[in-house]
Amino acid sequence: MRFSLVGRPSGLILRIWIAASCCAVPLAICLASTPSYALSEIQRGDLPSPVTPPAGNDTAPGTTVPMPVPPGTKPSDTSQPADDTDKSEPEAPAGSGGVTSPRSDPDAPPPPVVYDLDKLPEPVKRMHGLIIEACKSGDIEKIRPLIGSGESMTQLSLGDIDGDPVTFLKGLSGDGDGQEILAILEEVLSAGYVHVDTGTPQELYVWPYFFALPLDKLDPRQRVELFKLVTASDYDDMKQFGAYIFYRVGITPTGQWLFFVAGD
């Protein structure tokens, strides 16, 4: 019995080719996908980290990037030269800075206290009398011509005053019409006085004499005279301050009413 081999090689070759094709297709797919998979992995995790240059490395001029200024921080402008000009306000002088300041000096001999008005120069005596007369009238308007105006006006405050000087005096008076301030002015001019800065441009006759005496050295009689003007509590306060700072009057040797002020 003979078996025919016709067609068997063709079938075997066909099966081998099919089998080879089946193996080749997955291999080709695998080989084709391998580079893409590797690139994806590099993009996700295998790229090198940025290298921070070590501190101290020299950088080219102009390549430094300035750091951002934190919010709320005032930037400093280093491009402008420092301004050494002192822009602060000038200091105000202490106290009144003038002849109205209390003059008590515990280390200096006190000036003599004078009560006799006849010892005053005639211009001073005349102005003193005119002020007393205006005070006794009870009409504060009688003070106006004695105060004057402009640069020669009597100083009524250690600071500037606004408006009419007589209206200002009324405002100082507790009664509102000026009688209280007239009473104080009269009482001040009824006390003893001192002659200060004799022979200088600041020469003055000042009432009351407490202006130039240390308060802690007043004798009992003088303290009685002081209490006609201030209370015992005021006296204690002024002793702590170191000088009499209630109302005082200054008249120049030529008879100009220079000031009527209170305060330090």
C-alpha cells in the first residue's frame, strides 16, 4: 500500500509559515513598543534633578536675579545716595524762651523786694497807675489802649493768640466779662516788685516779686502775700516746679507794658 506524499510538504510549509508569522507578530509588537515605553519612563522619573550651583560661585555681572521683596517690606533704594540731611523738626525752646520766664535762681542772691512806687521811673509809675485805674473801673475795654497793637502789643500768652486781645482776656476770666482777670491783674500789681537785668536791654520791673525769688525760701510774711494770689495747693505745685508760674506783669523802663502772662 503506498501513501502519496503529494501536498504534504506544502501543508507543512504553510503551517510552519503560519506558526512563524504568529510568533513574529507579537515579537514585532513587543520590539516596536519597547522604545516608547522607555521614553515615557524617562520623562516621568528618570530626568536629572536641577543642579543648584554651590555657594560662592562667581556669576557673571548682570546675571543675578533679585529675590522678590516679601509683602509688607519697605524696599530700600540702593541706587540713590544716602541723604544725611536731618529732616526732623527743629526743637522748640523750653519754656517761654523770653523775658516772661520765671527767674528764681536758688544759687544767686535774690534781688531786693520793693513796695515803694515812688522809686519807679516816671514812665513805669505812670503805666502802673493807668493799669490799676482800668482794673478798678470794672470795664475791661479800658485795658485796650494800654495793650496797644502790632509789634508793641502787650504779650498776653506764652503762645500766639487768635483774634482780639480783649476778647482773649475775657476768655481767661471765669465770669466771661473780664472782671475776674481785672481783679487778678490789680492784685498782681499791688504786690511788691523787683528790678531785674539792670543796665541791659532786658531791664524790667516785674510784679509780683515772687517772679525772681525761690519759693522754698519765702518767709511766713511773704507766703501770706503769695496766698493772696494762689492757693496752698498751687504753692506746693510751684515749689515742685521750682518757680512762681502764676500771672506776672513786666514793664520796661520806658513805660511799655511788655507782658501779662501765666504759665511756664
